[in-house]
Amino acid sequence: MTVEKMILLIAGTVVLASSILSVYHAPEWIYLTGFVGANLLFAGLTGFCPMVKILRKFGIQSGDAFHRS
């Protein structure tokens, strides 16, 4: 699995989980959703993502996540 796919899986899981938690547990969980969204926006604008650095330290390689079939 590539870094790009891992980022999508992690971000999607955190957003989904925090959205569900904000509805069924405590409304403050929505701030985690906002944090992930802001981080994705920041990464898109600057090209820097802290999670990429973490995943690369674990030895996960970059690849072509959105290739044409």
C-alpha cells in the first residue's frame, strides 16, 4: 500500500468516526473533523503533510494513487 492511499484511508476513517461520535456521544468531536479538514486543505496548498512524514518513517513508499485504468 502506498503513502497516498494510506493518507486517504486514515483521513476518511478519522472524519467518519469523529462525525459519528459527534452525533451519538458529544458534539465536541466535530472539532476533530474540522482539524482533519484543515490539515488536508493545508497539505493541498503547501504540499506538506505531517502524516506523510510519519508513514515514511514506517517504511511505506510513495506511489501513484490515482492512475488511469
